[in-house]
Amino acid sequence: MAETLLSVRGLHAGYHDLKVLRGVDLDIAEGAVVAVLGGNGAGKTTLNKTLSGLLRPESGEIVFDGRRIDGESAAAIVSVGLIHVPEGRKLYPDMSVRENLELGAYKRGRPARARTLEHVLAVFPRLRERLSQRAGTLSGGEQQMVAIGRGLMGQPRLLILDEPSLGLAPRLVDEMFELIRRLNRDGTTILLVEQNVMQSLEIADIAHVMEHGALTLSGPARMLAEDSALAKAYLGM
Amino acid sequence: MLTPDILAAAVVNGLTTGAVYALIAVGLTLVYGVLHIVNFAHGAILAAAMFAAYFAFQYGVDPYVALAPLAVVFFGLGYAAQRLVIGPASHGEDRNVLLVTLGLSIVIENLLLAAFSSDTRSINTTYGFATIRLGPLFVSLPKAIGFGVSCAVGMTLWALLNYTDIGKAIRAVAKERMGARLVGIDPPHVFAVTFGLSAACLAIAACVLLPVYYVDPRVGEAYVLIAFTIVVLGGMGSIAGAMVGGLLIGVVESLSGLLLGDSLGQLGIYLIFILVLLLRPRGLFGATA
Ligand SMILES: Nc1ncnc2c1ncn2[C@@H]1O[C@H](COP(=O)(O)OP(=O)(O)OP(=O)(O)O)[C@@H](O)[C@H]1O
Ligand SMILES: [Mg+2]
């Protein structure tokens, strides 16, 4: 059994008066791909934001690599290697692709940057010829590559991907899932939030279904994929 | 008679004045671009910096010598003002930031009035009326220095924003706060650095202005009105726009003073202002999207 990289217990979080997460428990083993599925507004993005420190938890515990990180600043959480690639990319539109990628290594030492950048360009060869192009002028698929590339520049131990296939053409969606598989093979633990249920279940080890701010169904991804009754009931398929 | 020499002299004079206008406008546009607010305390900070330079001179420190230390001190003051007062007092609401800077300007201005009264003061330097020769023209030495310093500061700021980590962080926060936090940038720190840089530019402007202009607690108001015109003209938030706009306004003011007389000189500024905005509503260097 692999070490537990992330462990979440009784996590509550929300926005002002709006309670969104109501007691999330989640474990992610080192080296795993864990999928969190669920309908619109279930609280998946809120979970990601809380894990990465963009949102302060109201209560509960988040332990990453043996260390409490709930209540820590987003910057401190990036430093320990929990990197969140957000829904909607959130690139710096006026800055070049190179600058967007390099800022991903903001909390990493300068010497490592050139090497990490080479690694990211090996993963996304298409970005190499676009390094000096403004990120805001890229196609949607290219922007998603920059967003993931920027995440990789932070040398993640856990990479959170929030709807990476959203808005991509079907061929690119396949490429995206292939990429996630490859990143995982290279040693990155992945928390994948997706609307694309079947493909996510194919590449995930463990899957969870989120409803109304709690994980209501969990299990090996293959079992969830095969249990069509569950899939219908929980995932509306 | 309008000879080419007189026209050339007016243009050069306008460029030297305009460069200092640009230096004042650069901080205003930087803060606008990053914090998305107009800093109403800008003029009061300039007045405070001019008083600081004035008193440094009373203790025998030339403004050009005081320039670097005052820039550092005002960077610190600006950083602290944003981090400890403006930021916390505004609770993340841009509208409140505006009001807090307005309050800050009233406080600074009244402190200056209480301490120094509304008297107008100026300093006498050995070089105040010195000139340098530029071909057929004679240019005031302190104004030439002001031009050189302002251009150097403008270029330094540009390089800082484009080539340093903190500069890139500033640009990232300006356009995408959440995206900036996701890579570990701390926006409150970036806001404070931005405010500090703006105050440092004002301190430098104060030091190059003092040998040629007077100071009183309200001196900032006139400059800020022009600076704001430059910021809008250049494109809100654009550093290059503020630099070019500042030079342009300086030359227009100087030429229209020459052609229309001193009392109508300012008219030229607003004619150009309206003309540019009619043709390019987002300003010379404003984003088109
Ligand atoms: N910044 C915010 N302020 C207030 N409420 C928010 C905010 N962001 C999300 N919410 C609310 O929180 C709830 C959960 O939203 P969240 O974005 O976490 O859902 P999600 O599962 O990611 O949905 P989707 O699949 O549509 O991305 C929703 O009801 C949403 O309206
Ligand atoms: Mg979401």
C-alpha cells in the first residue's frame, strides 16, 4: 500500500453565508489518480480551492505529506508541492507564454527554472514555437496546455486538475486524458475533477462522487464504471 | 517673431517639463493598473516628498543627493501605508480603497498645513539658473537633469516590470489575481510594492522639481490634475502611455503657451486631450480588447 499523500477529514467550507462543503473526507495515495465526479454546483471546485488555500476552511483538517496545511496561505501550499490548475485556466492574458510558464515556478529557485521549462516543453512541444505569443491570443486547447504547463513548473507532488477537458474538441479531449495518464506514469499524483465521466473512470484508480458538498459514493474507478445502476443514479448517465 | 530657434527652445523646454509630469503620472497609472483604483493621495504624497527634500536642503543635503535615500524612504512609507492602512481598511472593496486614499490625502495635507503653514517656499542652489548649451539652444541645467532622471526612472521601472520576478508578479496580479495566487504570489505584498514604487517615483520627482519650483502643502494638486490627464491620455494603466503622454503634454503646454500666451497655455492640453480621446477612446496605449 502506497503512502497517503493527502488526507482530508471533516472539511467544511463555503462563501460568506453559503455553506458548500459539508464534511468532506478524502484520502489520496502517493502515485494515484483520484477522480472526483459530480453535477454542476456540487462543490468540486470549492473543494479544490480549499485544498490549495484560495479559500479558508471553516473547519476540518487537511494533511499533506504528513503536515497540516489547512489555514496555511496559498503561497505556502504551493511551496510544499500541492498545485492547483484551475477551472477556466486563469492565465495572465497580456503576458507571453514563456512568462506564464515561468511564473509557475515563482516559488521555486531560479536555477531549477530552465530545466523545468525544458521538461514542460518536452511534454507540450507545441508550446515551444509559441513561447513569445501573448497567452490571451492562444486557442482554447493551447491555453489549457499553458495552464497545465504552468502547474508543472511548480514541480507538483499533487496536481489538481479542475475540468481540464472543458471546452476542448473531442480529439483534444482524448489527448488530454492521454496526457494525464502520462503525467501520472512519470510520478505525479493527480486529483482529477471532471464532467467527462467515462474517460475519467478509465484512467482513475479511485473515484468519488460529490453531491451537495459531500462525497457520497467512493470506490475503485473500474467498479464504478461497471456498475451501470450506480452510474445512472449518481452520475446521470 | 517665431523663429525656428524659439520653437525649438519651446519644444525642448516642454520635453523637460513633460518628463517630470510623466514621472508623476507613471506612479498614478501603475497603481491604477494593479489595484484598479485612482490614488487620491498621490498629490499629497508628492507635496510631502517635496517638503522632505526641502528640509533635507535646510540641513545641507542637496536634493540630488537626497534623491536616492528619499526614494528608499518613500518606498517604505508607501509600502507600509498600503499594507497597514489602505489594504486592511478597505476590506477588499475597490470602492473603499478610493475613499481611504482620499482620507489619507486630507490627513497628509492638513498635517503639512499645520506643521508648515500655507507659505510658499523654495530653495536657492548654486545651479538653479545654470544652463547647458545644446547646439543653438540654452537649456536650464536643473531641468535637463530632471529630464534625464525621469527618463532613467521610467526605463528602470519598465525593465523592472518586464525582467524581474516581482515585476512579473505585479503584472500577473494586475490582470488575474486568482491566477497569481495559484502560483504562490501574495497579492497584498504585490499591492504594497506597487504603492511603494509609486511613492518612490514621487520622491524622485520631488527632488528634481525642488531646484526649479516652489513647494507648499497644496502643490501636489496642480501636478496631479495634469498627471491624471496624462494617465487617461496614455491609456489607464499603461507605463509607456504615461511616459509618452507626459512628454506630449509637456510639449503641447509649452507650445500653446508660446502661441496663445501664458494664460491660455493650459487650453492646449485639454484640446489635445479631447482630440485624442475622440480618436482613441482608450488612450494612446490603452488595451483595445
Ligand atoms: N465565489 C463564489 N461566491 C459565492 N458562491 C460561490 C462561489 N463560487 C461558487 N459558489 C457556489 O458554490 C456552490 C458550489 O460551486 P462549485 O463551483 O464548487 O461547484 P462545482 O461542483 O465545481 O460545479 P461545476 O461542475 O459547475 O464547475 C454553487 O452553488 C456555487 O454557486
Ligand atoms: Mg467547478
